[in-house]
Amino acid sequence: MQDRVVPLSVPSLTGNERKYVNECLETNFVSSVGPFVERFEREFASYVGARFAVACASGTAALHLALRCLGIGPGDEVMVPDFTFIASANPIVYQGARPIFVDSELQSWNLDPGLVIEEIRRRKAAGKRLPRAVMVVHVLGHPADMEAIIDCCQEHGIAVVEDATEALGATYRGGRFAGRHVGTIGRLGCFSFNGNKIITTGGGGMLVTEDESLARRARHLSTQAKLAGLEYDHDQVGYNYRLTNIAAAIGVAQLEQLPRFLEAKRAIAAKYRQSLESLPGVTAAPQCAWAFPSMWLYSVLIDPDSFGMTSRDVCVHLQGEGLQCRPLWRPLSSMAPYRRARRIGGAAARFLFQRGLSLPCSVSLSEQQQQRVIAAIQRLSEGKA
């Protein structure tokens, strides 16, 4: 049975990964100092169109550095989606700040701009303290609707951080940001190279920015805030957040293959959409006309009334056939660490959680494997499982 398991999303290491890692071993550059770290930063910044990039140990570390660089601290508030992976919210608490969980809109499943703007204007009119930052997450590889959020935050002096950890390669087709990559619009953008992402370094992340001073500060903090020179002298509390040269070597090799990976992800998504969207009770993953999603983790919504079973029932059946799948996230405000946090809205996040299901979509997914997934869902829809 194991050889018939179709994984949810696994890496494809078929390029120069072994060659570049061997270079690290042969030269003894295996830790956070080495030529591949600088090369990965340089080539990544060029790919997404950012001036500066800082390679980090994880996407979470990049988010933490972003907030620290902006001076977010105790007593501050940061608006963040309720519907996202918990790593978006945790760094806010690392800094002693408080998250404000904001609901999503159902067109792209991302942060609802209307709710963000309404809350900021309400506070301003009442003379209340404004949030220090808004963290926009590009969920599951689909760009968030940024224009109105950016305009409102610029008007009120609120920083925007982009959590693009799931959306490397996603861009905008239309509007003011047409042609721009996600992660390059706010003050800072953060990406992840976890094992299930479109490209991987095994674990790792990247922070990008147009601001040289922010990039310099992030790099300094990521290396334990050590000052230049022979002696161990540190000017503040820093972190061991620098990416290793071995991991960066893998990242360089993966980045070389990113266009092909994105093409594969989008082809898989198109096949799923074509095959499943006509089934009663199945809603395909969003693809707004103004966006060019990366289609990182292909997901659908299951309406139990029309489909005849819940998304969890579908997941159990698919898993039983060796087809790995996963429910979408539980709203963060419903989880134990955040049940007392402020929440704005919540119906959309609950709706997505209750109905959402991610399907196998590795870049190496074969046509035969994908057809197994499609056929299994079609049989469930027809009541033939």
C-alpha cells in the first residue's frame, strides 16, 4: 500500500541540489557563513524584484525579524487574518504584542480589506490607539487584495508586513500592482522554504524589503546581533536565525527550477478545476481575475448538503485509499492560545475551516496519480464509494 500512497505535497530534488551540497562539504562551508547564502539572497531578491533579501532559518523567523525590525513590542496590536497557519500570529506574541484576528473574504480566502479599513477608521474617529501593523497573508498561494489596505495604512502611518510564506511565485495581473510579486509591496515580505513549499531548503525562510536599513538590521539580528571584529561583542539581544550554507545551496538549486515548479502547480490546479468544479457541492480553489496564484496547496470546499458528506468524511475516505489530504486551518481565534484575543468577524473563517480540504498537488504528481484523486472524489459524489 505504501508505494501507492499519493502524498499531499512533497519536494522535488532533481536539479543541482546534490552538486551544490557537495561543494559545501568539499569546501567546509556548512554553517551560516558561505558563498551559497549570499548567492541565494542575491538570486532570490532578483527573482521577486526586491532590493534586499535576508536568508533566515525559517519563515517564522523571518516574520519575527520583520516585526522586531519595525519596533513592534509590548502594548502594540497587529491585525492578522483569523484564517491562516498559526505561525502568522505567534511572532506577534513573541514580541509581547497582541494579535487582532480579522476575518477573510470569500473571493480569494484572504484578509478582508473592508474589515481592516473599517476598524482603523473607527479607532481613528474615536481617538483610540491604532494598530502598529497589519500582517497580510497570501493564503495557499493566492495573492491578497492589497490596494485598499496599503492606501489606508499609508494614510494612518501603519506598517504592512506581507506573509508570503505560501505564495512564492504568485503575482498580480491587474491593478496598481500589476506584474509585482507578492511579498514586495509592504514594508517587509516573508517567505518559507519548508519541506512542503514550492521550493524547499529543508527548512528556511527569506525576508525581503526595499529599505536598506531594515535589511541591515534584520541581518544583524539574525546573527545574534554580533558586532564586526574578532571579539564576541553584541550590542543587543539577537537570534540564531541565519540560514546555513548547506540549506542555501539547496535553495539555489531549487530556485533554478522554480519556473518549472510553478508551471506544474498551475497545470495540476487547472486539471482539478476542470474535473471537479462541475460536481455538486464542490467549489474549486479561488482564482481572481486580477491575480496569478502560485497554486501552492490546491484546495476545494465541500458543501455537505449538496455533496452528501462533509469535507472531513471526504478526507477520511481519500486517506483510506492512500490519497493524502488535509482539512484547512481552524480559525486561530478558536485555538487555546488565542481564545481571549480580539476578533473582528469570523463567519468566513469558520466556513472555510468547515468546508475546506487540500488535495495532493506535489510538483512531481503524475497524471495517473492525479486521476486517482479525481476518480475517488467523483465516486464519492456519485455515492459509489
